Amino acid sequence: MKTEYLQFTDDDLELAARLINDGQLVAFPTETVYGLGANALDEKAVESIFVAKGRPQDNPLIVHVANTSDIEKVAVLNDDAQKIIENLMPSSLTIVLKKLPIVPNCVTAGLDTVAVRMPKLQSARMFIEKCGVPIAAPSANTSTRPSPTNWQTVRDDLDGKISAVLCGEQCEVGIESTVLDLTGDTPLILRPGVVTANQIGKVLNKKVKVLSDTNAKVNSPGVRYKHYAPSCEVILNLDGDREKIEAHYKKQIELGKNPILLVSDIDQWKDHCVYSLGKTDVAVANRLYDALRFAEKRNDYIIIVFDRSGELADSILNRLTKASGGNIL
Ligand code: TXA
Ligand code: MG
């Protein structure tokens, strides 16, 4: 299949919407990461998402809408949902609610809940609006790989496997949306992101729980799988202990490896093979997946140094832990 690379012109948007309504797959930018979109109400189209990505069938998809009023067409709203929708949408937040029968089971992997998101990026909402249907979309990467934050990365993974890519800007946030389960009495964050438990807690005037990966069981199938993994070995250092890092770097060279350091402060590591992760949490989130893909192309061993703390740092750490397969230095 030839993949079309489209722009945000009237004609190209028209074509992208037509492809979606024909049951085809179109990748599109959001402010978090690029999504791989299909008509959420078209079972065949949704099934082809799993094939293109090589994604396990039991990992449900997020349904994207252009307007808050479209959420009640796919999900049952409760009081918490109303408050979140009024105060925190659109944003980099996905809410899990009881699903309506209109949503096919293949979207939700047979669950009786559905994840719904209204992206903050206006051009993403424009595309969804043009399609006139809710859009089921996972991140637009091959399953297990780091998510794409620019259209070139979507091309690297999915060229020839999907009908079109809407080419937008580099994603501003760079890590995926916060996934918030609102089906119980206590709001539960299934996947942390830039929208934090604190922000959500203030809106709901409730304590918000964060699911830790170690006790993640059935609620969010996505947490079970290998994720964000580069093609080579990755090790994560969380204390910034220079001697330890230095010794490990040298040892890899002795073993015949070609290691690279991903760090916030490259000046400290001048005579090493090093690449900047960014100096602030916002910058690290923005650069992270690109940095992993950059490093794996040139090196065969990645040492990530990340000793930041705070709510956004914790969300980044969630991705780093997975990228390294829990391999800690
Ligand atoms: O920022 C994002 O969320 C991006 C953009 C494209 O919107 N999408 C994204 O989708 O990251 P994906 O498929 O890579 O991750 C969706 C996550 C998975 O962890 C999945 O298990 C969870 O959301 N999820 C989806 N539906 C769910 C449901 N009904 N209940 C619990 N978790 C659900
Ligand atoms: Mg993903």
C-alpha cells in the first residue's frame, strides 16, 4: 500500500476524512504523540489498527472526539466526568467511563468501559470534526516501540502499512495522555501524564489514586505489555552517581559495546558519547522518545541518567522504567 503524506490544507483534510469514512487508517498529530486513527464505529477499520501496529487484541483503544458534547454519544457521564469535562477538557487527559453499546467491542477489548479523549491540539480536533465520526487511535508506532512525536517517526514505523499520515508539527508534550478511570468512587490514574493527580484532585475535590505499575492488574490492559523499548539494551540510573555511571560506561566499552549516555546536563560528560535529554521536565518529556530512537540508530547500549523528582518527573519515570525493562543501574 502507498502511504500518502498529507498537509493541513482544505483539500488534504477532505481527503483524510474521506479515507477514514472509507474504513482506512490515517495517522494524525495530537499535542501528546501522533495517533493512528480509524473510524471507531467501523469494526473492520478498528481491527486493521491492531494489524498495522502488531498490537495485542486485548489492549483497548482510546476514542477521540472533537467536542465535549460528543463524549456522551459513546460513554455514560457521571458527576466526576461532568466536572472533568467542564474544567479540564480539552487537554492531554483521557477519561475511562462506562461505554455505550454503539462502541464496538474490538475498540474496548471486550471491556464494558471506554477511554475517551478530546485532544488540546486544535488541528487534531479539526481533523476529527471533519471526519464526522469518533476516531479510535492508539499511538502511531509499531507495538512495543517508543511513541512517535513527529510525522517522520510515523513514517519510519508505518510507511506502506497505512493509507495516510497528516503531517503536523513536532508534538508539544511528547508523552502520552494521562489515563484517568472515573468509573469508581475514587478516581484512579491508570497511566500518568502531564495532567497530574493534583490538578484532577482540585477539580473533583477528592483524593485521586495513582495505579502503581507493580499492583497494576486488570484495570488498564496497556500496563501489562512491553512498551517504549528501543532496539538495544537500556539501563536507567536514578541517583546521578557519577563514579558508578562512569564505571558502567567504561565496562560496556571493554565489553566491545558502543554506549551512549542520555543525560540532562551534557556539559558534565564532555568526553563521552552523550545526548541531551533536556534540562527541564517539560523538555525531557518533549525529547524523550526522539532521544531513544536517535540513540538506538547510532549506538548499541543506552544509559539514561534521570534523577529528577516531582509529578511530571514521575510520569516521565513511568515511561523510562518501561523503556529500560526495569533494568536499573
Ligand atoms: O496521548 C495519547 O493518549 C495517545 C494519543 C494518540 O491520543 N494515545 C495513546 O494510545 O497513547 P495507546 O493505545 O498507545 O494507549 C492507550 C492506553 C493503554 O494503556 C490502554 O490500555 C488504555 O489507554 N485504555 C484504553 N481503553 C481503556 C479502558 N477502557 N480501560 C482502561 N484502560 C484503557
Ligand atoms: Mg501506545
